[in-house]
Amino acid sequence: MRLKITAIFLIALGAKLTSQTIGVNLSYIDSSYKPQADFYKFCNGKWLKTTKIPDSDSRWGSFNEINERNLGNIKTILNSVSTNTTAKPGSDVQKLRDFYLTAMDSVKAEKMGLSPIKPQLAKIDAVKTSDDLIKLMAEFRKKGIGSFIGFDVEVDLKNSNRYLIYLGQTGYTLPDRDYYYLPQFESIRTAYQLHLNKMFEILGFKTEGAEANGKKVFEMEKALASKAMNAAAQRDVQKQYNPYSKVDLIKSMPNLNFGLYFTALGVKMPDTLIVAHVDYYTELNTLVKSYSINDWKTFFEMEINSRCITIFIV
């Protein structure tokens, strides 16, 4: 709501946002198709014939167009506030201006180096036990930093009168399990491992140490992905609806200590949860103990660096 108000305010200041057509675009209709025979091509036929997928994208559709338009509008807003020298302290305009100018100040970023994330790195370094690791994950979750436990609150697929927590696979960076295993993705794996090495160099490791850590993180991600569902398998929604009672979940996956995790998160653990990817969590329960605490600390150093180094420039 606050950003919506800000956008309206900036329009009043003269920021010209990209216009958009409301409703059905009749120019996309291809009347050479009968709607009762092929309604999709009747509605979209001309769009399909005339639209080219940009070289930067693997797919293109209405949501891509919306995203591109929104990015353009955001850029217009940010450009407008960036030169505003009279914004009232504490106002939305002042906050947006300072946020954008800080993100764009590469000289300051280079000067600050790792100092902004040193408190998080210190917390990782302080981890001594698996329980410490679980509590750290909960704390990072509150800050939007991922881990190997992923969950969302969604409507119960079999009872629309209630919401449930769904536990899903996560913890690996490449788009899908297959990227870690199928031969056609070998070049992507090689490039990603080089990226991991570079990220550890940014953290201050020399080449040998950075390569060792990068190799370890890739190995751990591959292990996490080993029992994950690939995209094709996830088409079967029924296989991803696996109710567990709180007691059964804690008992069947003791190494994950879900009771401690939800307590540290400040969330009351519900009596029933849905484990969308049972094989993933069963394997994860083993991996938590098969890898050392130092390995997991390395894993989270990479995670914090990846999350905090990213700046979305539009």
C-alpha cells in the first residue's frame, strides 16, 4: 500500500509511467480459427504469429510483458526520486531515493567490502552443534535468507476451509534436479562451479581455498538435489500431498529437529503439515549428519554471500 501511494505521488510529480491496455486485446484475435474448435488460437493466433521471443529469454508471454512493463515503471520512479533533494525526511520518496542511490553507489560498496555481512558471518562461525545450525536457519529465514528447509502457507488442497504449512524441497541453486545430473547440462554445471569459486574469493579465500569450498558446496547442493522431484515429476500434484502429524514428522526426521526450528522461528508448529517432497526430506535428514558442521558453515557462508551480493538494477 505504501509503495502504491508513492507511485501515485510520483505520477503527480510528473513521472511518466508506461501506459497499459486494460481488458482483452482484440487485435490478437485470429478469426481464421473457429472459437468452438480452437479457442486458444482464436484468442491468441495473431499474437503467436507476430511475436518473437527476445534473445534474452527462453519463453515469452503476457506475464513477461507485464514484468518488463513493471520494470520500466520502477525505473521511471527510481530515476525520478534519485534527483529529489527536497524530500521530507522519513517520507516514502526519501526512503526510495536513499535506497536506490545506496544500491547504485559502487564506490561505497567497494569501500565497505564485507563489513555489512560480517555480523551474519560471525553468527555462522559461532555454530558448534546441529541445534545451533537449526536455530541459525530459523533466524536467517526471518531475514529472507534461504536454507535447506523450505515452507509456505497455502490453502489445504483437500479442504479449502483451512490453511496448512507445506514443506518443500530447496537449498540448491540450479533450476532443477536434472541440472545436477543430466549430461546436457554439463556446461552449466562447469560455469556454476566457477561462479562458486569466485564467490568464495569475494569472501576473502585464496584461489586454492575458494576452489575447495566451491567444490564442497556444489557437492552438497548435488546431494540435496539427489532425491528432489524434477519438473516433470512435480506435475503430479497428488504425490506432493503427504500429510504428517506434528508428532510423526518430528519422529520420522529427528535430525531436522522441526520442533526447535519452529520455536526459533517464533511460529507455533501446527498439528498437521504437508510434506510436498518426502524423499527430499528423508534424504536431508541423513545429510544433516553425514556432512560436518564445518561443511554446513561453508554452505551457509555461500548462501549469505549470494543473497547479499545481489542487487536488482533496472
